[in-house]
Amino acid sequence: MALLQISEPGESPVPHQRKLAVGIDLGTTHSLVASVRSSVPEILTDEQGRALLPSVVRYAPQGVEVGYEARAQQSVDALNTIVSVKRFMGRSLAEARHEGAAYEFADGDDMVRLKTRRGDVSPVEVSAEILRALRQRAEGVLGGELVGAVITVPAYFDDAQRQATRDAGRVAGLTVLRLLNEPTAAAIAYGLDNAAEGVYAVYDLGGGTFDISVLRLTKGVFEVVATGGDTQLGGDDFDRIIVDQVCRHQQLEALDRSDLRALFVAARATREALSQADQATLQASVAGKVVSQTILRSDFEAWAKPLVDRTLDRARQALRDAGLSFAEVKGVVMVGGATRMPVIQREVGRLFNSEPLTNLDPDQVVALGAALQANMLVGNRAADEDWLLLDVTPLSLGLETMGGLVERVIPRNSTIPVARAQEFTTFKDGQSAMSIHVVQGERDLVSDCRSLARFELRGIPPMVAGAARIRVTFQVDADGLLNVSAREESTGVEASVTVKPSYGLSDDEVARMLTDGMAHASDDAKARALREQQVELQQLLESVSAALVADGDLLSGTERATIDALLAESQSMLQNLEAQGALAGIDADAVRAQVATFSQATDEFAARRMDRSIRAALSGRSVNEI
């Protein structure tokens, strides 16, 4: 009897043949690639033995330069040398200009584009050049073609930014196995390297983004219980405050792109020097002269205090979301080159009342964790390797309902992947279509949340209001990407949308969504109650109006006059609320009282209509037929 060659699903049929997979930390300032070799994750270096690849792309006259070569030209060719492109991923033109970068921007269909001598390029294309360089490095070191890659993203990247990162990977010729949150990747590397268990916080301050995640590590299970952060806060912002102070002190104004870039390069070098010394001298060639200024570490830390405090506020919020006290946190893992600043380590240690954990290189820990995840996903896991990753979605997801209210379907910090469904119904008689508006945020009113996508469900059979059953399903995959579908249960009519918002969340929007959700809880509750009563009064008004057309003859002249007066009064109340909102001086109790009065006045009319309907149904039928 012949034997088939059989292997475990997802594993190589050739004994001991390992699939080549990598983890990539696509950073704002630097990027890295790592792989698991001989069961140990390690950073893959270039021919000169350098682990870091500067995240810099230059569109030179002779071609595209990436990394150190491009970075060396950033001051002399600022317009065509793109740095910190990660901050523009999934961003609109207005958001990019708000960053104040030294580029010329162009508007694109989905996100901002940057003007270069090679034409307009998107952040996706620029990021793809960095990823392509890392792919080529990995294939050269590993000696073969890659099966796939895990690319890390900030935990607070929204759907547009995640989609942009995944697209960049595909453009670079990579099979993207998973998008992994950066703090989670760091926790994997730290937890497996140290056999850690308990509650840990990961404080991740990179070149352009900040994340804080709280994880529970238990016997190989990595469970993210809460996450927070700011996608527009990082080392670049600390450099910017040095540039601002130097410009103010040296009275530098109206600098061109090259001068501004030269100042930023000098500011970064100065900030890094201040991590080792009590003072450092910034030197840069600006406007045809050499600018020199000595900066004390104490002065820099005073300038940086508002930025440091922003990170600490996010950390406090994440602990509150997790329902944990600082005393319950066993340790805080430091990630990102910017965490080398003494003020960061000191203030984080003071907040968590423990010395930050820095035994793994903060620049490398994210890539190492991503490599471990990639190794598992391609089936290279050894028999004694058994661990599970449970991540979360950072912001609540829901739908707009009548009155501009938000119905949350997936609450923030829900473990992903996740799928949840809710049933909705129609508002008007005979309604045959429904517009579905997907939103993201923590407030009760749609106007205070982020709009993600809209789509329509058509073909609903005409029924009386409230009879149709529309089941809306939200699915968030392991990458944090959202798909929404709607189905009318009686006919099976379906519609769906993969949420791809045109651009991402700004730092102000993220902060507003989380902090305003609590700060305005009382106001939101009042506004929600008012909107709910408005909807109820509107429904009552429309149903009574329709009843009067059909059966108005059942009323006496006096009864009709009373109901007409209440109709006019209710219509006026609704119009005032629509036109003036809270300024109309009408609260939920007033609308509720109007609904009660209106309902009581029409109860007898409703009873007569019911009697007529029953008589019509029984007319001409015998007792036996009934």
C-alpha cells in the first residue's frame, strides 16, 4: 500500500524546512527587520552590520535613495527627501499641513500626497520604499524569498492608517500576515524573553507616535486589557520644541525648507546628547550663518514638561480603563528610542512607583516581538512553544440611529478579533431602504464622534414602521480592520462595507473622544434623553397624521379641533428643537409631557379605529368561518 506524504496543516511537508518570515517595525525615525533563527529572534543587519534603517526616502535625480544615503542629503534637498512619513499615513491634506512639515503637499483621493521631482507621491508609496529595502535586506541575510511578514503599527492607528500600512506592504512585494500593535509586539518579546507573568504596562514613545498598553501575561497568554495613546506625539515633537526655542532666542524668522530641516537635524542630535550629558550645544548652518546655542538639560526638561504630561495622562486613563491601580502593575516596559530621555524614565518611574524595565533594547524590542508572531503564523512554532495573543480595539464602534444618537455595537477595549450583531428596524411605514452610518467614538451624539463610512440597504419589503428586522453585524479582524454588513431577515437582502475612511484620527480627535466621553457624561445623558423623546414625539405625530387621513370621520368637530391643536403644538415644539437645539429651552421632561398629553388625547380615537378595523375584518363572515 502506497503512503501519501502528509504534514500538519500549515506546516512544511519537508522535515526541518522552515518558512522564511520576518517581523518589521516600520518606525517614524528608524525601521528594523527581525527573524527567528535557531528558535531565537534576532535583528537582521545590513552589510555594514547596522541594525537600524533610517526611515528616510529621497527622490534623487538618478533614482530613489533609502536610509543613510537619503538622510545625508535631507538638509540640501529637503523638498525631495521625505522623513517621518509615518505621521502622514492615512492623513488628509488639512491634517498634513497642520503638522507644519517642510514639504509641498497635494490633495489625493484618499490621503495627502507629497510633491517631489519624481511627481506626487503618497505616504503609502514612500513607506513601501522603506519596506522594500527591509525586504531585500532580509532576503539577502536569510538566503531566500520571504513567505510573509508581520508589520507593526501604533495601537492607536485607526482603520485608514492600518489599511495604508497594509497597502504599503503589498506595494513592497510583501505578503502581510498580520498588522500587530507595537506595544503588544514589545510585550511578546519581553514576556517570552523573561518568562514574565502578571500585569505589565508598555510605554511606547517612538519618533512620531505614543502608545500605552496594559497587558496581563498568564502562562503564555498575552491579553491586552486596555490601550491608549496619541498618534501625533513622539520624539519629533520634542525636537520641535528645541527648534522653537532656538528660533525665538536667535530671532530666526521665515526660514526656508533647507534651513528648517537643518535645524531639526541639529535639534535631534542635541536632544540625544542631552540624554547623556547635563548640557549640549546645538550648531547648525542657517540663512548663511552658523547658529550656536548651548542648552541645559534642565531647561529642555522644563520645555518638554507639557509633552511628558500628555503621555502620563494617557497612561492614567489606560489604567482606569483596565480597572487597575498602579500598585497592581508588576512592571513597565520601555519601548522606542525617545524613552532614553532621562526625564521620561524618571517621570514614568515616579508614576508607576517602580524602575522602568529596559533590559531589552527599546529600539529593537518591537521588531523582535513581531518576528516571534510571524514565525508562529507561518507554522514554524516548535512543540514547546505555546502562547496566545489577545489584542483589543481602542475606540468604540457603532451606528447612527434616529435623532442623531449613537448605538454602540462594539465597546472600546473589546478583545479582537470580534464579531457582534444587533437588530434594528424601520422608522416609517412602507420604508424600503435604510441608510447605515458607521461611527467611532465615546460620545452619545453622532455629531461628537468620528464618521467612518456610510452604505445603504435596499430592497426592504414595505411594512408598517417597526415591523422589519434588519440585523447589522460588525466584524473586527485580528489586524483591527472593520467590516460591517446588514441583512433584512425576512427576505435575505444584504449589503456590506469594508470600512476605509478617507483619513485617520488626529490627536485632538482621539483625546476628545476619550476625555470628553467622561467629562460630558452628564450632558450627553440629558442630550440623549431629549433626542429619544423627540423621536417618540415625531413617531406619534406621523402616526396620528396618517390616522386622521384614513379615519378622521370617527371624530366629532370638537375632538378633531383638540387633536389638530395638539398636532400643531407638537410640530412647533419639534421645529423649535430642530432649529435651536438646547437654546430652545425645551428639556426631555417637557417633550415627555407633550407625548403623554398627545397620547392621552388620541387614546379614544385609537380605540374607535381598532373597532372599525375589527368590524371590517368580520364583515360578511359566518361564525364557523371565524
